[in-house]
Amino acid sequence: MQLSDEFLAAIDAEGGRFTPPHPPRRTAPIPFWKIMKLYRENIIAVFSENDFRRPIIHDRYLALDVFTVNDPALVQETFQTKHEIFQRKTPQMRHALAPLLGDGLFVSDSETWKRRRGAVGPIIHTSKVRSFSPLMCETAVEWREHWREMGDGAQVNVLAEMAELTAEIISRTVFGRRLGREHTGEIVAGFAEYQKHIDQMDLPSVLGLPDWFPRPRGLKVGRALRRVHGVIDDIVTRFEQGRGDAEAVIGQLFAAREEGADGLDREAIRNEAIVIFMAGHETTANTLAWAWYLISQSGRVRDKLHAELAEVLQGRAPEIDDVRRLTYTRAIIEETLRLYPPVPILGRQALADGDINGTQVKRGAVVMVSPFMLHRKPDLWSRPDEFIPERFDDRLTQRPSKYSYIPFAIGPRICPGLTFGLTEAILCLATLAQDFELELEPGHEVRTQCRLTLRPGDTLPMRLHRRAAAAEAPA
Ligand code: HEM
């Protein structure tokens, strides 16, 4: 995390410094209505310059107490030691996602969460990633072919391209190769429609109203829900009739039910399939889109990436065993996740009265940890806003402590798809960067935008350039 002065001076000497965009940090107090507006439109713009340096911040919005924890030891206390108190998702998150995910793992807590985590976690666990990796590799190679067909200089929306690529991978993983292919587009369109129309603000909770108080849901949200549930119900039925792939996640959930997993009825299986699809698709897509943007702006990083790909892969497409040798590619992904964690706010609601390092937190209060802010805390990181993948090179510096680098969260609710997502991102980037260099469309300004996840705006227009070395290499 802290790089040596010699190393930083060497980057300066070769003109290799690059600070990508982040929302402006306010330096003076702003009126309440402006804070509410930021919460709704781009929550990470709420933090002030000073907030980045503080260990814990307490705000009160109408009837709601909000504590933002911004220190590794306090993150450990909140998410690990005091998981029992701080495990519940915020009312905002639960009300926004429960219509889509039901009692799915992502929004549940306590006993339901424990049971579901026990059933789902092992299916996508690190030890299973090798068995899913051929799907990742073959889909990435299909994408390379698709880009080749578009021709040199083609303009693409990289955000949408990466969303389609990762949706295809997660779809084949969850539903199986054949069913995935048929249904990906419809599910992704349904998710996008849902995200666009839900309200993340949840005013009733800010006003102190209880969970049972009705939250009106617009007609468009209802339509999006019917779209997603319709497709997934159809797929689950096919599995029930024995027409699904046993290796697919849904097949494994049915097998877990046969083996006696508690509470895994049909609806639970449907909900968990949606959770995995949702949690495992846009996160990796945004990571890859940001990585393409960052690489395009740093010739220094791009050259080192291409040198590694040439040396390790010698012109062939990567496979799972290459991942541990693609150390710089991995460092680029890890640095991308530091600067732009796809889930930039981890929100919880206290299930009981408690404290964080002596600060009293009453039952019902909201506790947030922002990986976005923690990953840019000046006393933890050298030049925190700059793009320097070498911070994750074990030969140059110590790895960051597990409570200061948390793109996958930490504690019992840590992302169970961590190794899946990292491996997928490394394999996709390596496969495509071997062949292509991407150039940001001149004049396009990249903005950090946070809806449910952190993205480089609504669109990321870039041009595909076939690399000369790749054009000469065997197909
Ligand atoms: C770069 C990719 C990914 C990132 C950055 C990421 C990040 C996260 C984060 C931060 C959480 C915790 C959210 C919270 O506590 O509020 C989470 C939860 C989760 N993720 Fe991921 N994720 C990624 C990929 C994946 C993939 C590929 C899968 C599935 C194959 C997956 C499945 C899940 C599930 C099921 C949960 C809920 C866990 C629980 O609540 O116990 N994620 N992820």
C-alpha cells in the first residue's frame, strides 16, 4: 500500500503519473436538501474532503442516525467481531431489492441468511472456480471473435460490451450452457429496467417509519419484475422436469435440496439464482469497463500489461493455470477495484443497541462502510487517487491489510464469489487485451456514477484497435 519514494520517483521520471476522475469533494457544509439529492443521485459524492481522514462519522438525517466507519480496525469490529449486531442490510437496500430477490441471501439476515449462505456459498466457492473456468475462457474467446469481426477502429460502448460478456458467463454458470444462451438478454434487460425505476432513497425509512409501512412501487418496476421472474420461473421448471444441466448452479441447488439442505424450496432456489445472477454480473462488468478505461489512459501500464501477456501466454488464449502467473494483469484488476469498488457503500442497520469503539449506536441506526472512501484514505495509501497497479505487486510492497482493502466486503458476509469474480476478470482482460488496445473516444468525459453499483457513467465509448503483434500471432 505504501510505495517507496524511489519507486514513485521512477514513475514521475518516466512521466507515468495518472489521476483518474472522482466526484468533487466538498470542503464546506452543504444544505440538507443538497445532501439528500446527492444520496439519491450519486451517493459517493456525499463525502467531504475531511471525511476521508476521519475514522468514524456520525450524521443525523431527520429521524435517521447514520454512522460511517472509515478505519480498518473499526471495520473489523463492525463487520467481523460484531457481525451479530451489524449483519442486517439497510432498509433502503432491503426495500429496493426485496421485490426482486424475495428472501434471497443478499438481502436476508439472521437464520434465513445463515441457512442460505450455507447452501449457496459452497457452490460458488474458490474450490469450484476451476470447474467453471472453461465457461469463462470459451465465452471470452467468443467475445474476441466478435470484436475481430467488427473490424479495426470500430466504436463500441465498452460498458455495455462488458455487461453482455459477464452476463453471458454468469448465465451459463447459473442456468447451464444452452439455457443461458437463450435467456441472458431478456434477464439483463429486465434487471436494467428494474434498476432504472426503483427508488434507492426510501424516504419512509429516513422519516423513521417502520418496515411494514407500505412503499409504493411504480408500474414500470412491476413490469420489470414480471419480466425477470417469468424467465427464471421458466428455467427453474425445466430443471424440475430434469431438463437442466446438473453442473449448473441451479442443478447444484436442486442437488443440495435432495441432500437435505434446509428450507431450499422452489421459491428459494429461484431467489438464490436471481441473487447470484445479479450479484455476479454487473460487479465484474463494471470492474472490466473501468480497467479498460484506466489502461487506455496510462501508456506505462499498457506496455507492462502487453509485455506480461506476451511472455506468459506466447500468443495462445489464457487458461485457468495461467491466472497465478498473470501477476501484473491481476494487479491491474486489484487496483481498479481499489479506485472504483463496484459496491462503493456497504450499508447495515443495527439489529440491537451496540457500540463501535465506544461510540453508542442505537438499534435501527444505519452503519455504513465505504470501500470507495477507505481505499483512498491518505494515511493508508501512497498517492491515494492515482492509478498505480504496482501497489498490489508483492515484490514491491506489503499487501494491504484485509480490513483496509475490501472491494468484496469482509467478515461473514464477504462476497462468496470473490475468486470467481477475480478469476473471470483476469481471464477476460487477458484474452481481449492480447488482441486489442482500446482508445477512449476523443472528447468523451468519464464520470463516476453510483446507482446500485459504481460505473463510468451510462456509456463508455471506445475504439477497438487490433494490436499488430496479435494480428501476426496464430488464431
Ligand atoms: C468483481 C466482482 C465482484 C465484486 C466486486 C463483488 C462484491 C461484493 C460485495 C461488496 C458484496 C457484499 C455486499 C454487502 O455486504 O453489502 C458481495 C456479496 C455477494 N456476492 Fe459478490 N462481488 C463480485 C462478484 C461476484 C460473483 C461473480 C458472484 C457469484 C458468482 C457473487 C456473488 C455474491 C453473493 C451471493 C453475495 C451475497 C453474500 C451475502 O450476503 O452473504 N459476487 N459481493
